[in-house]
Amino acid sequence: DTAVSQTPKYLVTQMGNDKSIKCEQNLGHDTMYWYKQDSKKFLKIMFSYNNKELIINETVPNRFSPKSPDKAHLNLHINSLELGDSAVYFCASSPSPGELFFGEGSRLTVL
Amino acid sequence: GIQVEQSPPDLILQEGANSTLRCNFSDSVNNLQWFHQNPWGQLINLFYIPSGTKQNGRLSATTVATERYSLLYISSSQTTDSGVYFCAVLNSNSGYALNFGKGTSLLVTP
């Protein structure tokens, strides 16, 4: 049973399109996150939700909108995709406080 | 926010060699984790170690919180150890999410 699962794992799309990445965790954790890993492998926090409430919103374009329907799910919607959005997006979860666990990542390629 | 520096940035080892990876951080922490990103891109938890020493097989880690550093030891390295090793820290005074270092890229050759 996968603890933190993301779909899709690969996404190839054209500039200007809108896309979503879904994330689910079955660990019973309170807090979920989205991280972005760029081409140089640097991992940077984008958003964090605790019990469906947004607690971190780093400097991310407002084309990115997270949605948490319940504490087990945190989805990422991206509008008007740009070339620079190409990256690997990782969902993660943790208890508060506690150890962070990542999903397998979703590789987004914008053409 | 809290700064995280990892060294060395790159490392090449022959199979069977030992190595030490270092993580320095700029403030007190209440969470520190080591991750291994394998060549397939998966981020694998190695240690949750805000202080003290832990061992797991050929890997061990030590965090000296008062001196603001952590070390990851890899003994008898294997080719499957190749990948990028990340240190990540959390300081609750400056945020609610782990801040990552830039990683150490390790290649173990046969």
C-alpha cells in the first residue's frame, strides 16, 4: 500500500494549458505539502496545509492553486502553464511535528 | 530563513569505500532528516535525526545540534548507493516545512 501517492507520474502538455496533479496519503498525517524540484535538483517548498488549512504559501505565482478537500488529499492545479513550470513536483505529508514522507513525484514537461 | 549547506557537492567512490557527508545549518532545529534520491528520482527516508546518533545497516547518522551540524556515514559503499543525498531541517521559528540543502551527488563505481 503506497503511503503517499501522486497522479499522474508524467505529464507533457503545451504552454497555456491548465493541468492538475493529485495527491493522497493514507498515513493519517495532519500536514501535507507540495515541493518543486528544479533541473538542478533543488527542492523548494511551495505550499503546506494543516488539517485542510493553508499554513505556508511561499512566493509562488498565483497560477498555482492548491486545494485540500480533506486532510488526506492535497491537489495542485496550475493555470496557463509556462515553460519555466517544467519540473518535478513532489507531494509529501507529515504528522505535526514529525517525519516527512514523500510521494514518487510528478514530472511535468511544458512544451 | 534557516540556511543549509551540504558538502561535498559531488563525490565519486569505488565500491567498498567509506564516506562521510556533512550538513551544516545556521540555526537551532527541531527536525532534521536525511534523504536519498535514487537514480529513478524517488526520495527515500534515511534518518529522522534532530539530535543524537542512529544506525541502519551500512548507514549511520549523527546530529550535534549544539554545534549545528549533522553527518551521514556510508560504509562499504555499493553501486546502489549512487544518487543524491539531501539534508533537510526545520526550525519552527522560521517556518513549518523542511528546508533542503543542495545535496551531495554520489556515484559509486564497480
